[in-house]
Amino acid sequence: MWSIRSSTVCCGIRVHERPDAHRAVAAGMLAIVSATPEENATLVASLTGVTTREYGRRHYHVGSYRSVEVVVVFSRMGKVAAAATAAQLLASFPVSALVFSGVAGAVRAGLAIGDVVVGTELLQHDMDATPLFPRYEVPLCGTDRFVAAAPLRARLRQAAEEFLRQDLHSAVAAAELAAFKIRAPRVSEGMIVSGDKFFASSAELDELRQRLPLALCVEMEGAAVAQVCDEYAVPFGIVRVISDAADETAVHDFPRFSREIARHYSTGILARFAQRL
Ligand code: ADE
């Protein structure tokens, strides 16, 4: 028989004193979605009391992560994959907040590989139903952007800053930091743009910068997940680490960064995020 000694609710997420108490409560889970298998596998390995359910070729792992009830899933890449995963997740589990962690290509000049971006608003850069709707507006949603929840954003930012200041050099091998010239990475907050395109060309990157001057970084899932969260009225936060410059070098940097470094950032940031709940 399970009994909960004590629990609190923070950002709508239930946090227990007992690390395995997620089994006793059927509400208020934190969903953590990743777009790379490496990040997902590392997170799943650090859960306790894991049970797994499979829907639509996705594995939803329920467990306890630093005393927080979580459901963790690998979405795969692209807007359709991410939206399908998020919709199934929110329909099947009692989720009160969703955090998406992953990598992104830099758009804003000055952002470097290893910097972290916390999304304030998410926009689909490839949405274009003109002339029926204004450019970027999501048909019948009445908006072109979805806004991340302020409390989640604030905690993600604090967690990322602490990670960079205190954990980065023990979490990531010095040789990898040197290979990517990661010296004094910073955290920024701003617009993240998403679409079904991997940017690996300076000309296309310049064109994106001109079209969307507020964009800090580009990835392939966030705005789709944000739209699903909006439709299910579930608050979301998105944190991305810059893996590449979204130009011709991206084809080399993205796979190496995703393989060797991304998971250390995401687990480090999410561990500190969970401590703050
Ligand atoms: N995710 C990481 N790097 C990216 C890029 N260059 N384009 C789109 N999505 C990305």
C-alpha cells in the first residue's frame, strides 16, 4: 500500500518527498519530450520505478525523476512526429506541464555553439496559408505564435544558468568543449522558430534572418509541440542548446554535437530544473 508522506504542487506539477511515489498519484505529471534518442535514453536511465507504455511507435516512460513524477518520450524529428507524440502524450497521461529539450541551429548573430536558448514564443517559419490567412498564422488558431509559460521559462533559465556556471566542465569532456570552441556559453531568451527543414546553407539562413528578425534559433519541433499544448491548455517550456551555426558547417557539427554533447546539457539542465519545482 502506498502512502505519501508529503507533496507540494509547483507549476502544477506534483513533487513528492518519496522518490518512487509517482505510482501513488495520478495527476500532475511533468512531461519531458526530446527530439534526439541520446537525450531521451540518458533521461530514461536516470528515472526510478519506470513503467513504459507504447502508442504509435513511441515509448512513453513513466517514472520518478528527482522526486518529480514524469513521463519521458522521444518524439523523433519534424513537426508531424512531434505533434503526434505530444497529442498522444497529453491525451493519455495526466500531464500538467510539458518541457521540450533539444538542440537548435543559431539564427541570431552572436549566438555560439554551446549557448542555451529558452523559448519565449514559438513560431512555424514554414507556415504560409496566404492569401487565406496572414503569413505564419496557424489557420483557425488566430495567431502565428504560441507563448511559453512564464514560470517554466524562469525556472528553465535559472537551471540553464546554474548548469553552465557550475556543471558544464564536469559534465562535458574538455576535448569536446575545445572541439566546438565552447568557452563561456550564455543563456538567452527569445523567439524560437520551427519547421520541416534542416538549415545548412548561409544563403537560406540569411533569408530566414530577414524574414524573421526576432528569431534566435531554428529547430524542427518546438512550435508544433507548443500548438498542441495550447490546444490542450497545458503550459509548456522549451529549452534548446545551440548545436550548429545553421550554415554549411551544420552538416558536420549537428551530428557530432547531438551524439557527444547534447545529452549532457539536457540532463544537467533538467536535473537543476526539477530541483527548482
Ligand atoms: N536543429 C539543430 N540544428 C538545426 C538546423 N541547422 N536546422 C534545423 N533544425 C536544427
